[in-house]
Amino acid sequence: MLHCIGIRKICGSGSVHEFAAKNLRQFVDSLKGSKDQKAVRSALEAWFHEAIRADWKSPADVLKAYANASIVGPGRVVFNIKRNDYRLVVAINYRHQIVFIKWIGTHGDYDKIDVKTVKYGHQAH
């Protein structure tokens, strides 16, 4: 499971982007040997590049781009990855254009977390 990472869209050094991309890759690498690895990699890469370019000022903007996303609280959004096999939970600071990746895992593991409060370092058991 991937936990908290920030993607700041206005970042002079690119270091936050690199950190987020690295952690997404680590999650994909954890799927090594799984039939899902290639599809999950492709879906997360597409999401990451779209999130960097996005200009989300409100939950409505997110839903325009991702009709299947779920707004689950103030600034908290769940994205379906690889259809609905995996879930990506993020917190969005719309004012500062920062996306914090809070959690990613299988749909089954998602059912074991509290999506509204999951924080960095939490693992579903």
C-alpha cells in the first residue's frame, strides 16, 4: 500500500513530483509477479500525469474529469484504478493546488480502512 505523498503542481524544483512518482512506482513494484502489475502501472501513470496538469478548484472539477471518482469528505477523493480493482485515496488542497496521496491498495483492502481518516502509514489488516 502506498501512503501519503504530496503532488504540488507548482513546484520549481520538481522534487515533490519526483517523490510522488517514486512512491507510485514502489507500489507498482510491490505487485511484481501479479497479473495486474502492467495495468495498474499504466493506470497510475495516466492518473499521475493528469493530476499534475489538472486545475482542480473544487470537487466538481474533479468529477468533471473523473465521473467515477467519489467525493467522501472535504477535500477527500477516492479514484478507481484499473476499473475498480484498486482504489486511490487522496486529500486535495484546492486553494494551493496540492494533492496528497493518502492510500492505495486493492478494493478488498480499501473495505478495511476508514476512507475519511486514513493517514500516512496506515495499513489495512
